[in-house]
Amino acid sequence: MKNFNLSPKFEKNFKQLFKKYRTLDDDLEKFKAILLTHPAGIGTNFTIIHSEETCKIVKARMACRSLRDRSLRLIYAYLEENDEFYFIELYFKGEQMNETRALIKEFLKQFPK
């Protein structure tokens, strides 16, 4: 059974974006369904930005129906041995250019190399 864990930053981002984009709950559930079959993603909407033996950090475009033909960026970690996902950050590209590298580094400190 795969587990989905949310970082405090992700929860904060989600709440802020949900105020603007009311379909976000449903959009996230659809995204999770994709991850259950393709944990590291599939296609050009997924980019592995960090890979090591214990975990992969993936930057993905998550479709949002409220945004019509645009998408949100979701940064998540996949731990294969535990079958767990950690959602690290969620943002709209128009408001934030890139992922927060400090968040990713902080997340990776939890796992010894």
C-alpha cells in the first residue's frame, strides 16, 4: 500500500492555492492515481531532479481544471523501498519561477546516503 505524506510547506501552499483554484482537491486525487501506477511519472510532464538509491525527487506538472490549459508544479519524493510519497512543494509557475532548493535539501537530510 502506497502512502502519501504532505510536508508543512506543501499543506500551506495547497491551502493558499485552493482558495483560487477550487478543483484542486479533485485534481490532486487524479494525480495520486497516476503515481500509483507510475511512481516516477510518465511522459514529459515529469522530471527527476534528484536521484539516489534511497529516494527520487521528481518535479511534475499537475493539471488543474481551474487553470484550463495550464498546470501547477508539484515537487515530490518517492521512496521505493517503503512505497511512500512525500509531497514537498506545490506552486503556480506564474507566481514562482522554480522549486525551492532549500526545501529539497532539508528533506534529503532525513535520509542517510
